[in-house]
Amino acid sequence: EVQLVQSGAEVKKPGESLKISCKGSGYSFTSYWIGWVRQMPGKGLEWMGIIYPGDSDTRYSPSFQGQVTISADKSISTAYLQWSSLKASDTAMYYCVRQIRGLRMYYFDYWGQGTLVTVSS
Amino acid sequence: SSELTQDPAVSVALGQTVRITCQGDSLRSYYASWYQQKPGQAPVLVIYGKNNRPSGIPDRFSGSSSGNTASLTITGAQAEDEADYYCNSRDSSGNLVVFGGGTKLTVL
């Protein structure tokens, strides 16, 4: 059974750093892209970027380029989303997703349970 | 701003058919995928590609596309279908992903 299990909820102060994780199991972790999706409170879904754990090829949405870092450790089948200096506006639920890239489509067939990040002074 | 446009809210009577649409230039070249999100839960993929349903998704869910518009149709809507629905696709450049703003479906 394919599973993406994310790390637990975080409460941080503005300016602090943070790294959240997403552990894949039940499939070949290095053969599928892993993405991150943000959902701010009461708002829609936003695609942040993806990484291919097999070779660490990483792509970012222009909206998130330079704001976050996506990485992966294939030895432990885990992807990460990292901030160096959090802002209150980073408060959101973050989902990791397994992204399928087809000839005429991209879609997310498995989702993690979400990690709630709260940034408040 | 999103490159894919959805109606913010749609309603349907129990047992009736409802169509949720998603518009965008990239849909002329790429298929949309559709996700259902219920309150407090992670989204779930319901339609991908031309008209494919993942295992476990009822066959009352179907997808179609014409020009720059993709549609998700629920034939015989049930109370449990009340949720937010999001479309997504590759963006116009083909390299990135975009989501629609979401449609809140109410089953009356």
C-alpha cells in the first residue's frame, strides 16, 4: 500500500527556521516525483514545487522560488520542505503528494495527511 | 492568480446531475485532473487524464474536455459528494502545475 506520512504540526515564531518531512512507503521512492502543496486557512490549493528523489532534480513554482527549499534523502525515502526564516504568512497546511507526470497531464495520485504550520509571535 | 478558473460555488439537488467546470488556455493542450476535499481532510484524486477514475472512486464521477474547458460531472449526486472540488493541470509552459481556485459543491 502506497503511503505518504508527514511529520507533525509545528508552532514557530517569525524568523525561525523549519524543516518538515514526508516519508514514502509501499512503492519505489526514487522512481516518482514528490511535490508539495500549500493550503492557507480557508483558501485553495497551491503547487509549490517538486523533486525527483532518484537524482534530486527539483522544480519550483515561481511563487515559491527562493522562499522554500525542497530536498530528499533517498536512503530513508523521505522528502523535505524547508524554510530559513518563517513569516506569519507561511501559516498554512502543507501536503506532500506523489506527482505523476504524463505526456499530457500531471496529477497527484497519493497525498500525505498534511502538516499544519503555525507561525505566530 | 490562477491560470485555471472555476466557479466558486455550485449546488445540486440530491440525486441530480451536476457539472463543475474548469477553464484555462493550458487545457487546450493538457488534461485536467480533479480532486475532492472534504472539511478537515486531505484532497483525494477523483479523475485524471482523459476520463480515468482511481480505484475506489464511484462511477458516478466522470470527466470530459472541450476546447479550453474541462468538466467534472457527478451523475446522481449523493449527500457525501458535498465537498470542495479542485482542478489542476500543467501550466501553459508545460513545465509547472497550476490549480483552479476550487468549487464548493452543496448537495440540497
